Amino acid sequence: MKRTSTSTDKPLAGKAAVRRAFFASLTGTALEWYDFAIYSAAAALVFGDLFFPSEDPTTGTLLAFSTYAVGYVSRPLGGFVFGRLGDVIGRKKVLIATLVLIGVATFLIGLLPTYATIGVAAPIMLVLLRFAQGVGVGGEWGGAVLLSSEFGDPRRRGFYASAAQIGPPAGNLLANGVLATLGVLLTEDQFLSWGWRVAFLLSGVLVGFGLWIRAKLEETPVFKAMAAEETRPEAPIREVFATHRRALAAAILSRVAPDVLYALFTVFVLTYATGELEMSRGSALAAVLIGSSLQVFLIPLAGALSDRINRRLLYGVSAVAAGIWPFLFFLMVGGGSWPLLTLGVVVALAIHSLMYGPQAAFIAEQFAPRLRYTGSSLAYTLAGVIGGAIAPLLFTALLGAYDSWLPLALYLAVTAAVTITGICLGRDADSSEDEPGKGKAQQPSAPAPTATTG
């Protein structure tokens, strides 16, 4: 049953449809980020030895992280291709395609022979499959955000859009939980020989579950209205670059610090803890596991909070905290204490949650509804190239070159300044854009001169 009682007179989907969309957005992105996180953790822990053997462990790790970066570099292709399709043919069809793509790629990684078996062909195939993963994720995020937020009340976009944001920590939690369990059950030799493959092969089962959920969904009400009004764009990519340049810049820059902070405290921290602090792999994974489990709850809370207070203000204050915390973290963990490592990771991921929860809504509302999939996808994927893609590589290179954590913390501080710049360029929410008859809107309103309720 439908209900139509809002101050904007915008037809909203029924509560059951809203819940299904929220769950589909959350589970779909969680499953895709499980695949992505499994690869990230494996790159930090085992891929250097198995696919990039070298007498210098740092060189092997750098090469392994280079394949991690490929997954980010390939995202813009997914953003361009699937973002355009999402605004032209609909959100649902594209989201099914992206889930299939990344699931198949991850499953095949679990079947790959290693360098010792087939030589240089092994890392080449690994890079190609990683590229496919990135293309899928690049097309997934924008659609997942719209899937949940376009079914719900636009005045609560922060909360509804956060469904897609819960996916990464949930997927990371699941991935690290699987790896930690395998680490406990298997010996080091067993894990390196075949145990890591189990985590990748599980992807086939998980993706099948995700497809079953998404196949049962309807198209979003906003896209249905655009189709009925015949306001779907013919060339959405060209329109975004022609009419939404400031919005695109704001959305791209706003993502940089969250991406780098997340890379530091979920990926590189595994290398730092096992290499510099001489902790066990299981201890390092446990710290990330605890932090990620708390994020599952903190992210939707942060999204909901941004519906009550100014979204940009919350985001900006959290970005300042992101620039400061690494300096304190590295001082805390210098003695190799696991409780302090865990506390440091938990605080870092809590700060990340306060940025990441409102982020999806902030980015989506920079663009007119008819260009949201394209604009959001381009911002998400292009930001990944300058943010998360190179972060583990730079962290590893900086630590190897200077043998000090200080350059790492300074790097994070610079990215925080970049994100604050993007937030200042952005605009506050305008829920009236989602009203029927507003589909022809091309250009979002100018950024508000003063803070208003987000």
C-alpha cells in the first residue's frame, strides 16, 4: 500500500518497500565489499609471497598493493559505463549487473594458480581480475545510494543513503572474520597453500544471495517519475561535466580523506602491526574486526544525525579530527600494545563513520535527480583514484623511505584539508528537487552562504 502524506507532496513508497530497498542496498554493497576487502587483506598478508615473490619483503608488499590500487584505478570505467546506464535504463538493472561482475571476478581469484606454478602469468591474471572487481564496485556505489534514498523521505536522506555506506564495514567485518577464523583453524603453511582461497570461493554463495534479494525489488519511485515525465538524460556524462562542474569537484574532494583514513586503518594497519610492531596477523585482524563491527552501528547513526544538524558541518568537523588522530595513534602504539592498537583503530573508524555516514547523502544531493547516478558514480570513482588507490602504496613507500610514521600522519592531514575544501564548495540539501515535475532541473542551486539544517 502507498502513502502520500509529506510536506512536499512527493509520493513515497510504502514502508515495506522502503525497508526492502534499505536491506537490498546494505546487503548488496556488503557482499561486494566482502569481495573487495578479502582482496585487500590478502594483498597485505599473502599476495606478496604468492604472486610477487622477492628477496625484499617491502618490494613484494609494494607490488601486492599495486594490484590493490588497480581496483581503484578501474573504478572510473565502472562509474562512466554503469553511471550513465543507471540514469538512462534504471537503477535496478545496473545494480544486478555490477553484483554479478564483481562476484565472478572474486570467485575466479580463488581459483588462480600462483607464481610458483605458472610464473608471470599468475600476477597478470590477478591484475585483470582485480580490474574487473574495480569496474563492478565503480558502478555499484552510486546505484546503491539511490536505491535506498530514492525510496525514502528525502528529508531523511542522510539515514536512508547510509545503507550503502554500511556495506564496506560490514563487508570488511565479514571478510576479516573469515580470514581470522581460517587463521585460527589452519597452520601458516596451510593458510598460504590453500586456506586463503576459501575466503574468495565463498563469494559465489554470497553473491547468489544478493542477486536473489535485488531481483525482487522494483525500480525506484524517482526513476519511475523521470521515465513517466520523459526527463531521462540522453547524454548524462556530458551534462554533468557541462552543468555540474562545481558539484562534481565538491563531491570528489569530499571523499579523499575518508578513503585515505579507511585505507590506513583497515589495510595498511595490518602491514604496520605485523611488520613494525611485530604483532601476529590474528591480533592485527582482530583490531580491525572490532573497529569495523562498531562502524556497522555508527554509520547509520551518523547519517541520521546529519538529517538533524547541518550535514556539511558534521562532515567538516569530522575531517578535522581525521587529520589530527593519526599523530596520536602512532604515538600510542609505538610500544606494541594490542589494547592500544585496538583503541586507536576503533577511534579512527569512529571518526571515519562520522564522515562516511553523511557522505552518500552529501554527494547525491549535489546533483539534480536526473543526473544523480552519473554524477555520484563519477565523483565516487574519480575520488578513489586520488584517494584510496594510492594510499597503501604511499604509506608503504613513505615508511620504507623515512623509517618513521610522521610522513604518514602528515599525508593524512593534507588529505583532510582537501576534503574540507570540497565540503566548503558543496551545497546543503534541497529536498524539493525530488518532487514530481522537477525532473527537468539541470543545475543545482548555489551553495548556501550560511549553514542550514542538513
